Amino acid sequence: MKRNTIKIYKHEELNSQQNSIYNTILKGKRGEVPDLFMALMHNPSLAEKTQSLGTELRYETSLDPRLTELSILLIADFLNCPYEWHYHEPEALKAGVKQKDIESIKQKSRPDFVNKEEKTIYSFTNEAIQNRSICDETYNQAVEIFGERGVVELTSLIGYYSMLALILNEHRVPVPQNDENKK
């Protein structure tokens, strides 16, 4: 038996509580309301809290956007989440992640990073999602480079985007049709 897919609300179907949250997301830093949040509207409070945490972790941390986007791509790749990849590959390029590094990630090979920050983000993210634990050497290096605040933010970012990938994958939220960045 084939799994049903979750209803993705259309804007006109939202009740007043959902519509209020929709407008908050629309006016935020994303500038749009992706289908992820329309799927989460089945629990408006969860949609609101999820978008708020995402705004904090993506736009308001001490980490450089290039590094957060690199981490997000690693998560999207590891958890095989085409929706997440679709939204974050262009953001990663815009933030300064090199195309050759993105291609390496797509090919399941380690990019040849030249700076310590990218190497550390790569190791920390991969250890977290693959081993569910970060070795002492990687952890200490991350604290040295990003500080304790940055490591807390990075760990939270990894957890958040892993959660989103699971939501997107398990509820079969489709990649937007105008997709030029399908993985």
C-alpha cells in the first residue's frame, strides 16, 4: 500500500490563526512561505515556533552564512533531502560556498577546502550526522575557531535542519516545480 502524502495548505485555505502565522513568515527574512511551513500548518503553533527557531539559526548566529549554508548542504545530502537542497544550494553559492565544493558534496566526496573554518564545519557536521557524536579533536578545534557560542549554534543548526529534512522527506513535501537545482 502506497503512503498518503500530507496536505500542503494553500493560502486561501488557512484559518485566522494559520493566516497570522503565514503573514509573520511572509514578512520575515525568508520573504516567502515555503511549502514546508504550509505542511506544518496542521499544527500552527509548531509552524510558528519552527520558523522562529529557523530564523534565529539561519540569520542571527555568530557563524558566517557561508559556513551555515555549507553545513545545511551536508545535512541535505546525508539525509537525501532534495527539498532542502533545492532551497540551500543557491543560498550556499550566494554566501560564497564554491561550486566545486558543492559538486564534491553531490558526488559524496570530501571537498578540498583551503581554510580551517570550512574543514571544521565539514568535520563537525559530518561527525554529528553520521556518528551522532563529535570526536574531542573536532570539538576542541570548533570551540577554538567559533567559540562556545558558535559551537552551540552549529550543533543547534545541525539538529534543526536534520529535523526539517525528516519532516520534508517523511511527509513527501514536493520540491517546487520550477526547480533548477534538483539534486
